[in-house]
Amino acid sequence: MVSSVRTLNYVFSVTSIVLGIALVLFMLSQRSDLNIGTAIGIVLILNGAVRIWFAQDDDES
């Protein structure tokens, strides 16, 4: 059970990072300034990175 939850956490983290990068690149390709779409993309990338970081801390304990 725990390993399936850990795997699901990794899947959500990588998905969050990929979607965040795609959203930021899309917003930059629209030649718009820093707006809510770009901010959401940055938050998605940070969310995925933090989830991966905490998941690795769980593996060590």
C-alpha cells in the first residue's frame, strides 16, 4: 500500500512539473508579460519539486 502511494506521488510530481513547464513555455510564446498563467505554471513546477523532495525524505526514514 505504501509503495503504491509513493509511486502515485512521484507520478503526480512529474506531471505537475511537466504541465508547469508546458504552461510557462506556452505563456512565453504568447508574448505576454508575467501574468496569472505564468504564475500558475511556476507554482506547478515548485509544487512538483517540493513533492519529489519530500518523497525522497520519506524513502530515507
